[in-house]
Amino acid sequence: MNPQPRDWFAISGVSMWPLASPLKVALDPVGDDLHIGDIVAIVADRPGFGLLHRVEYYDADRVILRGDTQDRADCAVARTAILGRLAAVKWGRFSVPWPRGAPFAAAVRCLGIGWGRVAPRLRICLRTLGQSRANVDTRCRWGTFGGGSH
């Protein structure tokens, strides 16, 4: 049996890191089979854009999503706005089916939450480091600090 050809959609952004570093995703239809923890794509407010986030809550008419690195959930959207559930990811030439298992999803979410808290501090540190290096006399060699000589 040959697998069905898939449509791949390019995504990027940081709200679902580490998943959403620039890559492509394939979606499966959701229908009535929606679960908390599923990653779904919805139509975004801007034309031509979509949003790929994890399901936090749902009922018959609406769904509440959240990016893995976000502290707060998104506003509720109509269930009819869901384009599909994440089925596979493609990094370069490699495509990998996306598991729906709760332990895997929880591990990815924890990693994303951690990155969401670390990334802003890391950006500040790197910016500060860049500014402090700009103030260093470029004639100095790193080995000469503290009185040592090379």
C-alpha cells in the first residue's frame, strides 16, 4: 500500500519551539476526533497565515489553543477554524510522522516552556555581551587580561 501524497506547509516562529524552527508540516483532518494536547492548525486573522498551536480546551463549538512557549492561552476560536491536526514534520529531506501520545507531547511541551523562559534572558545576555565587547579596546588580546602575558 502506497502512502497518500501530502501537502506540506512551511511554518516558522517561536511560540511552538523547538517544533517550529523553520520546517514543513503535514496535516490530517480532525473531524470529531479532537483531544487536549493535539497540535492543530487554524486560520489566522491575517489572510494567507495560519497558526499551529496545542489544544488546551475544547467543547462542541470552540477551541482554546496555546503555543508551547506561551504563558497564556489564546482567545477561543470556532472549531470550524481548524484546518487539521499535525500529522508529520519535515526537516530538509527527512519526514517524520508526529506521534499523538501524551508522554511525547508532554515532553515537547515542557521543553518549549523552558525555552520560552530562557530565550528572553538569553537574548538580553547576548545583547549585553555584544555591547560590552563593543566597549573593549580591540588592541587587547583576550590572554592579556588580569596581568597575564602571552
